[in-house]
Amino acid sequence: MSRILVIGSNGQIGSELTAALASEHGSANVVAADVTPPALPQCTQFVSLDVLDNARLREIVVKHSITDIYLLAAVLSARGESAPLSTWTLNVNSLLNVLELAREKRVSRVFWPSSIAAFGPHSSLEIAPQWAIMDPTTIYGASKVAGERLCEYYFAKFGVDVRSIRYPGVVGYKAPPGGGTTDYAIAIFQAAKRGEPYHCFLDAHTTLPMIYMPDAVRATLELMKADPGRLRIRSSYNILGTSFSPAELTRSIRKRIPRFQVTYVPDFRQQIAQSWPRSVDDSQARADWGWEPRFDLEALVEDMIANVPLDWERSPPARAAS
Ligand code: SER
């Protein structure tokens, strides 16, 4: 039986993953951890944790007999640029703290997310291959490449069962994203639903790999359930949901909300986005653990329009509801 600790459980992915893990393994077997308690009650037990506090992390793992850790705490690409040192420290040292616990056999399995941000200008950006030149231009991307190397190292050297996915931009409606370059693809829906124009911080034709939250969560659960003998990648797997540009997303939203207007006012995030691939080759994930997305652009748009709150303050999302 798995006893699970989700670190970063208040975040965009963490909150939804916590709920999914609770329904799969039982609420009593999942412990949610973050620096502050959740805004709304969650279906699992909550513990406060700064993942850089190694003593506290160890205390929680022992006290709750944790077997599996999902480490979702991180500073994302755009926010990271204003605080490079603390971004590197959080993103890399948190992983080291968790991998060390696994090396000492205090936990059996680790999930840690990498990102399309691990790629860079020389990575074959039309369709980034599983094995590519990795020359990221952001501190977030650099921390993800370092993390991938650490995962592979701890697996090869110490047999640590660590598994990872390079998430594309993740689009969801239950919790706000925080400081990413792909956040436009959520904010745009809220403007459309409010009947307001949207000022997009990326250029109209900047295509990026994206994934809808239910696919991202399912991918994570499926990878963690996969037979370890079939996993040939211990750095991080490419996966793709769908790829689109702001202009293509706008066109799809307009099919449902015809008067919706978007203006393009690219800022520093445009440069970050341009250093990322337009799509990724996820054939290795398909071959090794049967990855297959279910949501294309139209299905994503349909579901987002139906469910996204008008804004996060006025109608807080039902975080991690079971
Ligand atoms: N969605 C993330 C970001 O924009 C990429 O991992 O930073």
C-alpha cells in the first residue's frame, strides 16, 4: 500500500494531483504539504512544510510512514527571472532533499516534474526530440535540466525509483497558475467569460506545447503505476497534449464567444516562449507506458469555457475537492 506525500499541494498542479491521488489511494493515505494551509478545506490531511527544511521533511516522512513523494513545489519560468538564486535554491535543493531520502531507502518512489522549459534555442524547436541539446535560457529551465540529471544519476547510481515528465504548459481551471510563461492560456478564458478584451503578453503566432489538466494528472498517475522495468527514461519523459498559438486559441474561443477581442502586447515572456519548442516528440512515453492524450484544442476550449471561474478572487475554485 502506498502512503503518499504531495509537496506543493496548494499549487496549480499540486491541488488537482492531491485530489486525484486521494480518490485513487484513499484520502487517509495522502498527506498534502505546502508552506501555508490551503484556502479551502482539502479532502486529505494537511501539514505545513518548507521543503528546504530538511529536518521537518524527514520528520513528516517518518511520522506518516510515507512511501511515495510527489514533489510539485517550484518557482516557474517568468517569476524565476526576478529571483534567480532563490529559484535555483528551491527548485534544485528540494529535489536533492527528496532524492536523498530515497537513496537512504526512507521512501520507495519519487515523482518530480520537469518542463518544456528545459529545452532551449538549439533543441530542434519544431518538434523537440526526447534526446535533444538542452540549452535553456531561464534559471527555471536550468534548474529543470539540473534536476533531470540528478534524477538519472540517483537512478543509475543508487537505484532510486524516480520518475518524471516534462510537462508542457498546463491549462486548468481549479487553481490559479503562478508565474509561468504559459499562464496566458488560462487568463484568456477568464477575460472571454467576463466579456472583456484580453491583452496577451505573447505574440499571436507563438506556438507552444500545451496539455489540459485532466490529461496532465492522468499522465502522472499512469507513469507512477507503470512497470519500472519498462521505463527506459529516468531523466524525464516528453509528453504532448496539443500545440497551439494565442491566435489559434483565440479563434477557437471565438467560435463560442464571437465578440471576444484580443490585443497582443508581448513582454519579456515572449523571449522565453521563443526559446521553447513548438511541439515535442512523445513517442518514447507512448511506447514505454502507453501515454495518449485525450484533449485536443477544441475539447480543452469547450471544457475551460464551461468551468473556469470569472476570476480567482471572486469565485475561488474548488481546490482539491474530492
Ligand atoms: N508552464 C511553465 C511555465 O510557463 C512551464 O513549465 O513556466
